[in-house]
Amino acid sequence: MADFEQILQKAVEDQEIPGCVLHAINRDGSFKYAKCFGKRSVREGGDQSPLQFNTTMWIASCTKLMTSISAMQLVEQGKLSLDEPVYKIIPELKEFPILKGFDDDGKPIEEPHTVPITLRLLLSHSSGLTYGAMHPLIQKWLEYKGLDVNGNLSPYLLERFNVPMVFEPGSAWMYGPSIDFAGLMVERASGLTLEQYMQKNLWKPLGIKDMTFFLSTRPDLKERLADMSERDPETGKVVKTDGMQPYEAKDRTEVKDCMGGQGVFSSAEEYIKVLHAILTTDENEKILKKSTVEEFFKPQLTKEASDALNASLKDEQMNNAAAGTPQDIKKDWGLGGLLILGETPDGKQPNTMFWGGYPNLIWWCDRKAGLTGLYAGQVVPPGDAKCAELDRKFEAGIYELYRKSGKMSSQL
């Protein structure tokens, strides 16, 4: 057993995590790693069966990568543009104001945005949009409006993500619902729901069967769903949580719209197919053209936006949620995820792309080394220090195994 596997197994035994599913694969498939640790639930009397490769998980913001791929497919077809204003497709966004602050009486100061929002800015999180619960100005705005400061849990996309912008498009970086709006663009440009579009143009071509935005339509996936856990702050051990999750509506029912930034349920063994496709599509052009992939992995941010991104990652919890990359390496954003601009100590190469999902899932795609992988778990909240530590052990261990295998990409 590899060192990182012993560490993960001990974390399960010590109840530091309920479990996780790990995958890694290189470009030509000659190097593969897949292993499950732990169990589906830590609930007393719950399903204590082992996690399986086909266990269903809420993959949350891992959805963003697939939505970004879908949008870029439509760019290739000329149905969407990266750099034209989005208002012909989503006129609702034209009316979003920028929250500049508050006057002496505590009243919000809102001004129209003057720089157009584009698909490129949506895909790179530099549109000015933000999640309601993530920005202090928006928190104050929600309080002023008498709204829930934890965020709007409407089942409808346009109602859920309706807070003001926080900067002029392109002038900074802020994580938020930009990719949800990109998903709405996919729907309106294609005439399909986002699930229908992905089924036809992404999931079916990749042989993916076990993904959905709506568990009510897939009772087989719901039956295999792992429980969500959280960390007890006193003991440090994980316990079952019945708390509301962002994939739910406020009355704890299923959402009505396909949320392209957070909505998919999947198994780890199905999601690794998407990651591997990104790694190989520059050769087979199965899901994107080679030229599109080059743009997909190119840094997209202005200096101001890049500075804002790197400043936000100085926060340890935010950095852990953002794949836990070394803080001394400069980051940028591509059209599908976070990019590192230097080599990491474990061997990841410049322009490796990362992101993950709310319950501490993390993925990476290293085109130069020819390796991609996924750490999949179900622990909230995001940015959990223990999960990030275990993922880093896994990634470093995989690169060590990869080097020893002799299968390392010839591009290095």
C-alpha cells in the first residue's frame, strides 16, 4: 500500500473523513489509478456499506467544467460568441447594477454597469457577478432588503442569482454564479435544457450514463447517493449532517432549473471520463477542437482581475476550496478553471487546470504531464483543511507513482 493510501485509510479509521473515491489516468490510458476508501454514511443506523466507484455524489461546482465545455462547443458552431455582449441572449443581465457602497443613511448606492458582460468574462469569473453569501457588500445589501444573508434558495436560476454586481466587468475577479448564466446561454442558444444538451453533446459521446441535474428523474442514482457529512468542531470527527444544501430550494424541494454552476449529481467513475476527454480532445477533437482547447487553457484575466484572484487565495479556507495549490505560485483563470503559472513541488506543470466542488471534491488536468485526476468526497463546508490535506497527499502520491511507472508524458 502506498504511503498516501495508508494516510487515507487511517483518516477513515479515525473518522476524519467518511471516505473518498480517487481516480487518475494519463493521456493514453497506460497509467490508471482508482480506489475507494471508507463508507457511504457515518449516520448511526445509516447505510454503512463501502463507497463504490458508482456511488452517487453531489459534485456541485465540478458541474462548471461541463457547462464551460458546452458553451465552447456552441462558440465553435457560431451560436455563441466569446466577446460579444451577452444581452441578446440574456437581456436580464443588462439591468444588473453595480453596488458601489452605502450612503450616510445606509441606503445602497447602485449604478449601471458600463462595460458589457461577455461569455469570456462569465467563464473566467470576471463578470462582476457574485454569490450573495460571499461578499460583505452584498451581505449588507441583503440585510438592508430584509433578505436571507445566507443566500437566495429559489428553485429558479434567475430568481436565485439576482443580487447586484460588485465591480465593472473585467476589472476584478470574484467567484459567483457566472457559469450558471453561461449555462442559461447554452439553453437559450441551443433550444435544449442544459441536461438535454449535455446528454446529447457531452455525456453520450463519452459513454456517460450516470449523471443528472434532477435526482427525481433517476431513482437508481438517488438510491446510491452517499450521505453528506460535516466536521464536529469539538472532536474534529465527521458526523452526518441534515443541513440544507445549495442544491435544494428553500422548502427543501428539488430546484426547477438546471444550475450550470452547481447542479449535477454523478459518480466519480463517470466524472473522470470528462476529465480524460479534456486531456485527449486536443488529439481526437471528440468534445472540443484543438484550437479551442488551447484557448480553454490560456490565462484569461486582466492584471487587475489576476491580482484580485491571487489576493482571494491568500485566505486559507478559500485556497483549500480552490484545490489547495501552493500559495507562492501565481494563479490565473482559463475558460474552465483555475490555472497555475508555475510548477508545483509534486510535479504539476504550468497551466495545469484545477477546480472542484462544494463538498470538498477536487480535480486537476495537467496537459503537459499528460495526467488528470479526481478526489471525490462528501464533506461540508467547502475548504475543509483535512480534506485538502488528504487530497494533496493523494496528488503527490499519484505523481510519484506516475514517475515510477515510466509512462510520464514525453512532452516533459
